[in-house]
Amino acid sequence: MITDEVRRTLLAAVDLYPQAREVLRRQLVRLDEPLRVAIAGKVKAGKSTLLNALVGEEIAPTDAGECTKVVTWYRDGPSPRIVQFPQGRSLPVVRRDGALEIALDGPADRLVVDWPSQSLRSTTLIDTPGIASLTTSNSLHATRFLTPDDSTPTEADAVIYLMRHLHSADANFLESFRDQGVARATAINTVAVISRADEIGGGRVDAMISARGIASRYRSDPSLQGLCQNVVAVAGLLAFSGRSLRQNDFVALSALAAVPREELESLLLSADRFADGSVERRALLGRFGVFGIRLAVTLIRQGVTEPSALAAELVARSGLGELQKVLHTQFSERRHLLKARSALLALDGVLRSVGDSRLTGAVERILAGTHEFAELRLLSALRSGTVKVPDLELASRLLGDEGAHPLVRLGLPDGCGPREVGQAAFAALQRWQRHAENPMLTRRAADACRVLIRTCEGLLPRR
Ligand SMILES: Nc1nc2c(ncn2[C@@H]2O[C@H](COP(=O)(O)OP(=O)(O)OP(=O)(O)O)[C@@H](O)[C@H]2O)c(=O)[nH]1
Ligand SMILES: [Mg+2]
């Protein structure tokens, strides 16, 4: 298995390069830790809110003003604990109205929050300050963290990149996040999110439909295809408020559902008019947003009578489920590969800094000998259009774009047995062999067919 090969190579490096022992040891420990996924994007893109939605608890502070100032790690742990670095000092764990409040004690370059949570068990989430932050040094922290130079290994194995609109600065950021060193030029570890999707079109009830349309356009936009694996639209605030809906929210929303339609619409035109001096109403608007209130009220008017049913419907409409599915297929299922890749990047950095090439061959052998790396490289080449093959959709699916399971790769329904898998894999193998024999094929396309053939061979039942 790839993790074992990488571990052996790292151990060999520890013996060879005592001067880099610390860096290498950290990589060895990291290999067995959960996948690290960073949430990045511009200031106020909704990063911390999305993190809370993914965890289902308000652990990342959010605010309408610039809020996240320090790169903050959220890991699963036996009990809540906050440690501020570089000092390594523990901070008090304070929760107000369910939200975690973090007060820094002097200058910090990193915070690590341990939090007992099922959602964090297999993935550590890393909240980052906004890029192009008002305070340049915060932004520098985030940029340095996400796009280290060649000598510093990447701290995150994968990135969720939030953008509210496709902006040239966003594209630049994704460009600079492309792989460094080995395994260069693949966007294998980035998923883009159109965030705050409910605000599109002024928070109309069809906002999420428009947002999904935009996400699908971005998905096929050549300038983005080469930079990220997928694009999903998510209303993080709605997802979080749905996941944490309380009985008193339901009561307040039900009361609003009793207000005549036109009156409510006119109230929702301005936050001040809506709140009308009421602290509860202002809080409700902060928790759900204009769109969330409109949607919840509509659902209650249509006959939703239980808080749990309303909560489930809000989450379902927020796009969180789609994002979770994409994160599962692109990140969780490829966890070993992404972690191995991070370790190899770090090792490559060490080899270059010590100016020794004794292990370069071993690193290259792992990269070339691991078929999944070839699949990922081909997937991004197909996405960015640098390689063209016939039957693009079939090819992408076969390479694991929709999931790594053989049934998914072969487009077979659940429940198919080894016989059907074998037949479908054989048919796919013949298809790609036929394509490979086409004399008009470019060399790159022929190489691509060979990768696909190898994938089909791997799916054939073992004799
Ligand atoms: N309507 C709406 N508002 C949102 C959404 N996500 C976040 N917000 C609001 O946008 C503001 C900023 O949200 P944060 O999650 O703090 O954004 P951030 O990207 O972490 O911000 P910084 O850490 O300061 O860069 C807050 O007032 C949130 O309530 C969303 O999906 N919809
Ligand atoms: Mg934030």
C-alpha cells in the first residue's frame, strides 16, 4: 500500500539526513493523522460559517466584520481545549449561547482547537483568515499557509476554496495554489464552493436554483476546470441554522408565517424594519438571513409542523449535502493518496534543501508506480482540456471522478455482483483498447488511453 511505501521512504530519509529529522518525523506522525482540509477564500466569504455547518456546532467565531485573524485548526479531541501558538499557551474555553468565544492572549500565529466531534474524526478542518484581508498581515498568514514556497511543505492536504463571485483575484489564487514540486500541475486537492449562495439575486426564494446553475457553469468553465476538482453552491448560514435549529426558532418562524405575505415581504426589505427594535428578531435574521426566513416561512405555510422536519428541509436546500458528497468522493475516499502526496512533497523539499538525490529515485518510483496518481493527473488534464479523449464523461467516471467504488466507476447500479462488474470492466477495456489503436490519436491521447486501460485491468476480477 502507498502509505507503507511512503513511510519506508521517510524512515530511510530520517537515517540519511539527521539535519532534517524533525521535519521528517512530523511527516511520519502526520501520515497516520486525519486528513487536513483548509477552508480558504476572501474576507467574509463565509468560511467560518461553512466550517460550523460542516461540524454542526458553532466552534468557529463568525462576524459581519473581519473575524478570523489566525489560522485555526479544529481537531477531534477527548475534551474541548484551545492552544495558542507559538507560545503553546492554553486559552480558556468559553461558550456563549452555544458559540465558542476565543480571546487571543497576545500575538499568535496559529490556534489549535480540540473538540470532541464525530465530523472531525477523519478530517481536521483548518479555518484561515481571508485572503486580501483588511489587515494585510492576517492575509499574509493565510497566503503563506496555503501557498508555501518550495522549501516549506504544505500544511493542508486539501482545500475548500470559497468564492462569492468569479473574480480574477480568485482565479489567481487558485493558480498559485497549484502543486509545487513533485506531482506538479494538478488540481487534485481543491474543491471550489460558491458561498453565501442564498444571497444571489437578493435572496429570492429561487436563489439556490440560480446558484446551482452558476456552479454548473463554473464547473464547465475551462479557466476553473484545471484549477479545482469540482464546484458546488452552498448557503452555509442556512446549512448551519438548519443543523442547529431550536424549538424557539421554530416558534418565532411560525409566528412570522402568520403575518400576511405582503406585510412580511415589506418588512424583509430592511433589517431595521424587520427587527423593529426587537433583539429576538434581529438575532433571527442573523441566524437565518433573509433567504432563510423566507424559505422557512414558506415551508411552514405549506404545512411543515415539526422543527425536525423544517430543519431537515433547510439543510437539504442549503447545498450542504452536495458539498459533503463531493468532499467524500474527492477527499475522504482519496485520503491515503492525498496524505502520501503531502508527505512526498515534504520529502522532495528536504531532498532539495540538502542537495542530495539518493532518495529521488525512490520518490519518483512511488509517483510513477502508483496508478491512482496517474488517474488523478489524467483527470485534471481532461478537465483542463490539455488532453482530449473520446467519451470524456465515461473516461472521467472510470477514473473515479464520481467515486472510487468499482460500481460507480463502471456506471453500474448498486447491488451488481462480481459477474456484472467483470463484464462491464471487460467491455470498457475493449473500448479503450480500440480507441488506443486509432492511428489519428495524438501521443498524449494515446497515453491517456493506456492509463484508462490499466484502470480497466484493475477492475477485472482477480483469477
Ligand atoms: N446570507 C448569508 N450570510 C452568510 C453566509 N455565510 C456567512 N454569512 C454571513 O457573512 C458574514 C461573514 O461570515 P463568516 O463566516 O465570518 O465569514 P469568513 O469568511 O469566515 O470571514 P473572515 O474570517 O472575517 O474572513 C457573517 O455575518 C455571516 O453571518 C451564507 O451562507 N448566507
Ligand atoms: Mg472567518
